Amino acid sequence: MRVAGFGFRTGAATTSLRAALDAATAAAGGLRVDALATATDKAAGLAPLADLLALPLHRIPPDRIASETRATPNAVVPARYGHRSLSEAACLAAAGPTARLIVPSTASPDGRASCAIAEGTGQ
């Protein structure tokens, strides 16, 4: 199972989210993902892309994001996410305890969204 995790600024357009996904999948040679993931408090902003792509959306509680120690530290990310890459933490948490990061956080060209991809057996 491959999961694309997302972090994004409030109000980021679906086009920004899609651009971040396209950049991340291109970095991995065009692989396809099976699901999308983000923090529960951001899920409404990602739902339109999940619907467009007909992919399930995993909503990860912020405390679980904050405890995902496999994600890269990032001082810009709010404390509620443990100052860790939200995109990396979301995909790792959704892909399961033995998941591995296959694409690190990759920004959209406009800088409003980031996407990372993890592979695992699922939650």
C-alpha cells in the first residue's frame, strides 16, 4: 500500500495539492498511490482531491502525527503536529508501523502544499 501524505497552508487550492502530488510521484518514477492522508483538522481541504482521484482519505489525529518520530523535524510546522513534517508523518502513520518513506516531503511549485509518499501494509 502506497500512501501520499499532505501538509498544506489553510486555503491551499486543489491545484496546489495536485501539483505537490504530481511532483512527489514524478520523483519516484511515476508510481501510483493507493490512498491520501493528512491530519484530521486538515482533511476537509484534501477531500476534493481525494474525490477527484477516487482515492480513500485517511484522517490522522494530530497527536498521532506529533508522535510519528520517523518524520523529518521541521520547526515551521505547528507544535500540534510535533514540529515534524506533516506530509511525511501522515503518510507514515497511514501506511502502518512498518512503513518506509519512499519520497520525502516535496513542495508544490507555489509552496502552498507538500506531499510525501510512504509504503507499508496499512494501519
